[in-house]
Amino acid sequence: MKKSLLLLSAVKSFSILTLSVILAACGDNSWWSKNNQPTLDADQIKQLLPPRINERSAWAKDIFDITEQLDIPQTKENICSIVAVADQESNFVADPQVAGLGEKAVKEVEDRLDEKFKDKLGDAIGGTLAGYFQEVLKNQPSPDNNYLSQMRRVKTERQLDELYREIFSYMSKHYHVSALTGAAKLVGQDFAEKLNPVTTLGSMQVHIGYAKEHKRQSGNIAALRSDLYSRYGGLYYGIHRLMMYPADYNKAIYRFADYNSGMYSSRNAAFQSMLNALTNTKLDLDGDLLLYTKDGSIRSTISQSERELTSVFASNNMLVTPRQIRTDLKKEKKKDFEDTATYRAVTKLYQEKMAKEPMYAIMPEVVISGPKLSRDYNTNWFATRVNGRYQSCMQRAKRIKI
């Protein structure tokens, strides 16, 4: 299955106190006994960063301070996981440049504007506002230096983000404010934010929806976006997204896969694989057990996984009703899913019929696309690349005897 970067939705975080005893589960089983492992100080973290990184002391101090704040033990496994993801996403650059960003942004804005209004407001209004937006892009603030040409020249996410907000600020002040206000009421409270093509930000490329749900300080959406472009803010939300949920993975690569395709995607893909073994229908192993809208809301339409669960339970005389299945699947983005009747029934059936131990995690089969990508990539590619950086970090720790 293909997922857009725009589709990856945030989930609720768990209690920091609860997580303090289980965060180490993103590596091999020895990570569970982290209380017996040494933790690193900021200077030792600096030694684990790739030598090519600028301001290594500052990055290391921020990583140390953030993990202290979030009560994440600074074991070499945890630190190397953080280092690997940040290095993969931006090479430790707070506001990374993106090749061809301007042209990609122009296309994405046009596509999303047209799609939003046609979906929410109807073709007639959609065409009017789409043309209206194009007029602003082509003629303001001046024909010789219009917003469209400025957008094509941007090099970094922050430049694009700030320009985009400037464009909509101009629109709200000079063009048919009443029409914009009416549209905003229909598509959401923040018209510009709904259509902003920059949705993953900063050194660890965190989705703005996740950051909004886990804000570390007060302020409006503009302040939050600016925070994500800072060294500390980008790391904070990335570390939170990577580490602040429990999972019983026996390899770090599955947590890296989750970072790319969504929390618990690796566990849920394994669940789908077990379900595949119990049915004649082959499910996509994408880690999504329900269907979702583009903003991450659950759709009422029954998914293929949901349909096959109903069939499998009925054919095996298991008393798990469709209503119970739906209730259980709504927990698919949480650890609690493993305690549901649906999860337990599938693992039990798999063990009995396949004569194998239930699998906990496999690599999700997901293609990721987005306006900042030069081409589509799959989760396996991302997770494998991050895992290579993780292994290099662990080798550095071994060489310097950490």
C-alpha cells in the first residue's frame, strides 16, 4: 500500500512514568534490563555522533537534555537509535535543504488546493478559489517578483513555510476576506494551515499533527512550526515520536520502520501476516487494520482486514462479534491492542493451526510518497538505511568502550 507523508497521523502518548521502565524495548531483549546498563553523559553522546556533523557538542547536549526531560535512559542503544534517525532524516541539520523543493511545492499546493475545495466545497467554488489563489501567486506582491517565482527559489522547508504563510496573510488582507472566511468555516478553523504543504518539519521530520498533539510549550501554530525548525525543537519532537511508546520489538529496525510508516505498523503487519495464514485472501501487509481519511480519522467503511477477521472467527466458531472486532481494531495504534479479544484470538488460532509461535513484528510493506521526495520509497528502504546508521553508531560505542 502507498501512504502519503500527509497521512501519517499522531497517536496519544503514554505516561512517562510508565514508559520509564519499558522504553528500552526498541532493541534486542537485553535492553529490558537497562537498569543494569550504564547511561551516557553529554560528552559521551558527542563521541557517538558522526564526526562530519557541525556543532556536535550542541547537538549532544540537546539530546542529553531532552532524554532527561522525557525520562528516557541514555543507554547506548537508545542514543544510537536517536542518532540514526536524525542522521537519516537531515544529517543533523535543523532546517535542511531539499533538492527541487520549490518546484515540488508549487505542484503540491496546486494539487491540494484543488482537491480540498472540490472535496469540501464543490466544483464551482473550488474552481473559483483555485483561480483566485493562482492570481495571487502570479501577480503579488509584484508581477516581477511574484510569490510563484519566490516559491520556486526556496531551498529549505522553513523558507517555504514562512513564504506560504506570508501568501495567505496577504490573501486574507487584500482579497475577498468574506469568501475566505466562509471557506475556512467549511474546511476547518485554520484555512492556511489546512492547505500548507509543509507537513513534516525539522531535523527529524516530525508531522505537524503529532507536534500539535504533544506541544511542549504554549503558543500558536506559527510558534510551533518555528520551534520545530530549531535544533532543540526538532530533536524534542523527533525523540518523542521515536521513543515515547512501548513495543516489544526484538530488533531496533522495527521501531525505525514504525517511525516511517506509523506507530505499531511492524506489529500490525505481523498480525496481518498471521491473519493471511488463516484465510485464502491475501491482505496488504501495510500495518493499517482500519481505513483512514487523509487527516487520520477512522473511516466507517469496513477494511479488508476487518472483513477477514469476521470470516475467520465465524468459520472457527470463535465468539468475537463484528462489533467487538471494530472496537478492538480502534486500538491498533496502541500497545493495548495486544490485550484485546481480537488480537488474542488470532495469535491463538495461528499457533494452533500453523503449529508455530505467533510472530510479533515484521517489516511493513508500505510505499511512502510526498512532495519533498524525489521518488517513492518503501518502509524497508528507510528502516534498513536507519539501521545501518544505528549499527555504525553502536560500532563507535564499542571502539571507544562505551
